[in-house]
Amino acid sequence: MQKVLTGLIGFASGSLVAGGVVALMVGLGIITRFIGISHTARHAKIYETFICMGGIAGNLVTVYFPILSLGWPGLLLLGLFCGIFVGGWIMALAELLNVFPVFTRRLNLTKGTSWIVVSLALGKTLGSLMQFYKGW
């Protein structure tokens, strides 16, 4: 009985956290921004479905720690999707806080802001690759 109760409490807590993350994504406008940039508004239900499935999969992986033997292709695909997810969060937060307009105004930059964004993305990518390659 105690295990069932603990399982129900864990499931409810995980559902609340996942719901909070999705609510934050909606509040920050990440989902609508992705839909707007990709011009795929007619597939909004698919976005919602996969976001919910990702939350459920994240909860299951966090609780049960499954060992998946996907090899290098699976690792590359997982790394790509995780990178897109984290990059989307970072860019949404940067847009929300108006980081780039403040940054360019403080440095008196009138040209080259796209190069700054690309440089930040490449630096993040190279740092991640070094971390994985070196095993830090």
C-alpha cells in the first residue's frame, strides 16, 4: 500500500512539474515562436502532442533510468534534439529580457548583430562538443 501511495504521489508531482514547464514554455512564447518561424500553424496539434510526449518521456527517464543502446546515431540524434531544445529556451529567455537590444546599445553596435548571435551559437556548440569529447 505504501508503494502504491508513493507511486501516486511521485506521478502527481511529476505531472505538476511537467505541466509547469509547458506553462512556462507557453508563457514565454517558445511554442508560438517556433510555429511562427517555421510557418506550420496548421500542425499546432502535433506540436502540442509531441511536447506532452516529451514531458512524459522525460519523467520516465528521470524516474527509471533506462539503458538504451542506440549507438552513435542515436546519441547524435538525441544530442541534436536536446541542443535544439536548450537553444530554444536560451533564445526565448534572451528575447524576453531584451538582451540583444540592450547589449548592442551599450556597445554602440549598428552592424554585425547577426554575427554575434551566430558566434554565440557556435561557441555553445563547440563547448558542448569539447565537453563530450574530453569526457568532462
